[in-house]
Amino acid sequence: MQTVVQKWGNSLGIRIPNLFVKEFDLRNGSSVDITDEDGKIVIKPKRLVLSDLLSKINQENVHAEVESGSAVGKEEW
């Protein structure tokens, strides 16, 4: 599939066809990684990784325990 590189402010931009937008679940504002692999521009959707998210937890931003009441089903506490 071909697309055209166009001027966007002081940069250049590429429109991503709707076929790929749907396939990779992209939205306005989605983050992507752009790399150079063997002379090719590769654009990959940036996905959240649990270990990256957990590494951001520290003593200043961890919340206190939340009480949710008694068990109402077969929950194990």
C-alpha cells in the first residue's frame, strides 16, 4: 500500500490508511515507535507492558488499602 509523505509544520508526516488503523487498534494520539531496520522505516504500535507500569510505583504514589466490604460470592480473601 502506498501513501505520500507530506509537510506537517516543520516536520514531515505520513497518513496511516484506515485498514492499518483498525488492524492495529490505533487512535488519535496513539504512541508508536519508529525505528530503522536494514534501511527500512519501521513503525510499531507502542503497547503497555505490565512490568514497565509496575516499575513506576513508588512510596510517594502508592495508595492505601481499599476496603470493599464482605465477600458476596465465592471470593477468596
